[in-house]
Amino acid sequence: CFSFGIGEGASSALISGVAKQGGGHAQFITGQDRMQPKVMQSLRFALQPAVVDISVKWNVPKGVSVTPLSPPIRMLFQGQRALLYAQITGESSGDTEGSVTVKYSLAEQPVENQLSFSLKPAEDTG
């Protein structure tokens, strides 16, 4: 669902909420903005494959926990980006490595990306 807020009085919470619940994109047209470029961008999003079925899995040692701080990402269109934030707490008696795996579908093909990271604080070089 692609939603458009037209004018200065458009409710950003309502327009963004409708787009989010519909798995689409919100556009706002205010002031001297022209409507045509905004509609064309939404049309381009609708006509291209989207990244869907996004899942994030954290692999951390025993004694370490991960609390996601970002809301789940449901869909991404070409040209969009998403940031994932999480808080990692606790201590590990052995392993100092962790990883996060992001799985998704693009053009009905499964894709998996994994990023490994160190849980050991970097040494102060200053």
C-alpha cells in the first residue's frame, strides 16, 4: 500500500502507519513539491521486486544476550536502506566472537548474509 500525504496538514503518523501496515511506502507532498515525481517513484517501487520475508538471527556465546532495538523490517524497495540496532549485554567465559545472519527473499530467490563480529573491546591506541 503506497500512501500519500498532501498538504501541510497531512498526518505523518497516519500516512506512515498506513504504508507500514500495508507493506508499502509513504510519500509527502507539501509546499511547492510536485506530485508527479512522488507518484512516479512509488510506481517504480511497485513495479520492481522487493526484498521480503526478512529475518534476523543473532548467534552469540552463552552468557551473552541480544536485545533488538529496531522494529522488525517487513519489506525494502530498491534504493531504500535499513539500519538494525541491538544492545549486546553479558559476558562470555570463552568465545569472543558472535555473528548476525539476515535472511530474505529477492525476486522469489532466498538470500542469506552473515556478518561476524568480535565481542572483545578494541584496545585503546591513543
